Amino acid sequence: MAACLFARDLQLQHFALASMDDRKLVISNCAVGGRTIEQLSKGVSPELFNRLRVMSAAGKAAAQAANLTYGIPAVLWLQGEYNYVPDFGGSISKSSYKAKLAQLISDIKSELVPNQSKPPALIMYQTGGQYTSDAADLSIGDAQWELSQEMAGVFIATPSYPFTDKGGHLTPNGYRWMALYFRKVLHEVLTLRRILAAVEPSVHRGQGTHHPRQLPRPCAASAVPSFLGGDDACRSLDQGVHCHR
């Protein structure tokens, strides 16, 4: 909710408006905690996907009663932790998770807004922190990032690990902090109509010999992850501080 309200505030500022009475904001929470992507997918039992259908039907009914139209500009997706734990029954395979997430997004578009001229953006975080597992080479986070590169309208707002948490669950301040990142992507994508790459690695391409633990300035944006070779860190001669005149 905080992300959506923050994004609406930026939208009003962008158009220099105090309010937008002809374009009301409806926030629907269909979340179910502690589930794998398999349990949230269409066609399983119990079908938790039905919560999305109920939400959409209620929104359309409310809009029609007020003689308004109804649309879904964005869906926020926060999931992946339970797929990192095989004991919960979900797939930990990167390819399997990516395929199931792509199918879920397609089902959301076809079920909820089949006649909407522009499909909703899917904005998610990259599952991280203590839930990740090296046993599968960070498969869920990799699957999420790859899908954001391959599927139009899918964006990663932020990784989930930088924010304050207790036992992997974000604190109130952690959730508010994360919401600011979702707000940024909502504003950039929906209001400013920009294709935002909020989570992108940096890489340097060029000639020359560099220490395997140093990235020279300036770093350029890349569409593929960057890797630093070698296992031994070096001592920086300038302690990482550059003075410019």
C-alpha cells in the first residue's frame, strides 16, 4: 500500500495536481504468506489464484456502480522464499521456476484483464537474504532476473536483502524502505512511460590489464551479470578515495 500511495503522490506532483478525482486508485491485497509458486498458480487445489479473480470482479463491480471503468496497471509480486526450501515441495530449479512464473504472469493477464489495451506491469523483488541457497546457485533470484530481461513488462524493483529484518522477515521500517523502491519503478513505468532497469549490474569492457578485484572507472551498464575473477582481494593504493579538482 505504501508503494502505491507514494507512487500516486509522485504522479500528482508530475502533473502539478492536488488530486485526480477522475482517476481513482484502488489497492487490492491478494497475498497469501508462506507459499511456493506452485501453490499460487492457476488450477491447483486449493486454488489461491481465485483470490485474484475475486479481487478483479469486485473492482469491476465497484467501478460499474460508480459509472467508471476499471483497469489493472500493475501487479506487485513478492515471492520466492519457499521455493528455495525443497521441504516445502516447490521446485528449486531455475528453469522450472522461471517457466512457472512466466505462466503465472500470462494467466494473470488473460484471466483478469483480457480486454485491457495495455497489460499490467509485473513488478517484483529479487528474492535474497538468508532464504537463498548456494546449493542451486541462487536459482530463484537468477530466474527472476532472467525473466525480467526476457519478458516484456516485467521489472525488478530491488533485491530483498538490503532492508532491516528479523529472521528474514522485514521490519516495519524495512517494508517502508522497500516500498520506496517499488514506488520508483511504479512511477517511472506507469507515469513517465520509461523502461526502467532498476536492478542492473555494472561491467567494464575495454583493453588493458586490470587487477582481477578492481573495476576501473567509469563502469558501464550491461545486460548480463558481471563477475570478478580471482579469490584474493588487493589493498587499494588510494583506499578507494578519489579526489577530483
